[in-house]
Amino acid sequence: MLILTCPCCGVTADETELAGGGEAHVRRAGPGASESEVEDYLFMRENPRGPHFERWRHAYGCGKWFLAARDTATLEVFGTYPAQTTEPPEHIRAAITERHPGWRWRDFS
Ligand SMILES: [Zn+2]
């Protein structure tokens, strides 16, 4: 069972108290984007085996959205952090790198 700690209220909850919201850190297609870029923004999502970043809502708790980093193969949770964060915090990236040497956060720039 997936167990996450809500960074907003501090409650540790199992997945029955949470609602998944899909992939985190999806970059919105900006003005002037091509049809292909808009299509990618709307429909294309990562589906990795390993470290993944997801949006979750503490549906039966504080009701707020947050982000979680976890391993999709082992369900190991690397950490949770506020939804307003634009990229994973350094301590979470370090935790992932410790378990998956060579793993790199994708670079959007
Ligand atoms: Zn909460």
C-alpha cells in the first residue's frame, strides 16, 4: 500500500485518503506553441519504471494538493513537497540518486 505524508498538514495517510492527480512538473505549452507542443502538453505523459513525480491531493484530510517522488517499481517514497514547487527539492533528488546512481532530473532549460 502506498503511504504518503502530506507536506501541508503533516498527516501520514495511505492511498485510500488520497486522490492521484497524474504526473507532476508538466510544463505548459506557452503562447506561440506548435500544435505538436500543445498535443504533447495535453496528452503525453511519462510512464517510467523507477523514479517518478506525481501530484496527489489529501482528499480526506486537508484537501490540499502536494507532490510526491516515488519509485513506481518498488513503491519506495523519496519524499513529498508542496505543489507550488517548480522542481524537486535537492534532498529528494539526492535520495533518488542514492538509490539510482546515474539518475538525473530532467533539464527543461
Ligand atoms: Zn494534508
